[in-house]
Amino acid sequence: MERLRSLEESAVVDASPEAVYRLVSDLRNMGRWSPECRKVLVSSPPARRGTRFVGLNRRGPFVWFTTGRVTQAREDREFTFEVSAFGLPLARWGYRFEPEGAGTRVTEFWQDLRTGRLGDTLGAVFAGTNPERRVAVNRAGMRTTLERIAREAAQRG
């Protein structure tokens, strides 16, 4: 069976695309929303295309860091970044924002950029997740992240 290398999850948020984009493009927020990301170190929020950052992550007893770079920052439409570890590409993460009714449909997407056994091995050793489990872990994490984004966006009005 071929390995799934991409996912999408969506939620409707009770806020405008502009408001949701502002929240998501401030990468420091990811530490509050993501079940794996604990903190993002970035020099000047909001992030723009080309902005580099470091993500500090934890899942259970596993702790690891990633380096990232924003690849798309199209205000109110899409925000995308790629992460790597030890110079090896890991994943592309992003968010699309589409008006829906009085709110916004936010779609979080993930694409696995790992190639070869070394990337898979690093994922298993540092994050405790083999490639077969990564899809399920990410799907659950994306749902949690989107719920938390929706809750914060609604509170901020």
C-alpha cells in the first residue's frame, strides 16, 4: 500500500478571512494551538514570505526542533511554510482562507517532504512517530489546531 503524503482538514471560523490570516501569520500563536508545537521563535511577526523561524516541538517524551521558512504569505488567502531538521526537508504546512457565510473556511494542509529512509528514521527517533502513524497523528493534530484557532478567532471578534 502506498503511503499517504498529504492531508487537509477544514473548519468554519466565526471571523473574517483578514482576522484569521492575522492570527495564523503570527507564528508565535502556533505554540498555543498545535498539540506538538510548544513555541515558535521568529524575529518579527507577522511573518512574511521568506521569514525564517525555529519551532520547538514535543509529543510525550519526545522533544525536537525544526527550522522553517515562510513560502507563501498571500494576505487573507494563503499562508504556507516549509520545515526541516538537520538540513533535511520534512514537511510543507499551510492554511487557506475562504469566505463562507459570515465567517471563514480555514483549511489546514500538510505535505510530507521527507525522502528516503533517513528522513523517516529521524521522524521515528526524534518525534516518536513512524511514517505509517504520522498521517493519523497529523490529522488529529490538525483538527485540534483548527478548533483552537476557531475558538480564539471567535473570542477576539
